[in-house]
Amino acid sequence: EQGKIVIPRMRFEPSIDNEEQHIAEMAAFFREQVESKKHLGMLVLFASGRAMQRFLDYVTDLRLMLLVQGDQPRYRLVELHRKRVANGEHSVLVGLQSFAEGLDLKGDLLSQVHIHKIAFPP
């Protein structure tokens, strides 16, 4: 099994009108996944910096485990992520969708991806 896609049932679509409610739901689902401790390496991607910041506002208590685009250079965030996972720690990379371009993380380094909004309309 290479992987599976899980689309959680959400009450709110990620539209501009519902963005705040959708991000709150997304943060709650993310929190459940983190607390389940099933995934060492995770990636959370956003379509905009505003959406990413709102998400971070909902998970301030988890901030120490989050490696957020813009806090440090990308190569350094990925290096820290690799070290954490190698040490058996949970680690989450957070960034804009472009952050994932060329990202090569295999196995436990990336076992779950959360995407705020697909980059094209349904």
C-alpha cells in the first residue's frame, strides 16, 4: 500500500465566505491527528499566507512542534524535521503549497499531508 487519501467531512467549504470556520475545522482535525500520535512526520499546506497564519492562531499550544515556512530557510526546516523524526519525535512542516515543490520525504518523514485548499476550483 503506497498511501490513501482521506477527505474528512467538513461542514464548511474553504471559500472566502467560510474561510474562518473552515480553518477552525481543519485545525480541530489536525489536532486530533497529532494527538493520535500515529504519524511522526506531517506536512500542512496552505493556499495563502493569511490562511496559514489563521491556522497557526488555532494551534498555538502545538507551535513548538511546528516547523513553519518563513521562520527559517527551507533547507534548515527540512533538516530539523529529518532530525526530529530520526530521533522518534513528532514533527510537522507547515507552509504554502509551493513549499512542497521538490520536497522528497519518504517513509516516516512524511506519513500524513493536510491541504487547506486545492489550488484549482473543483
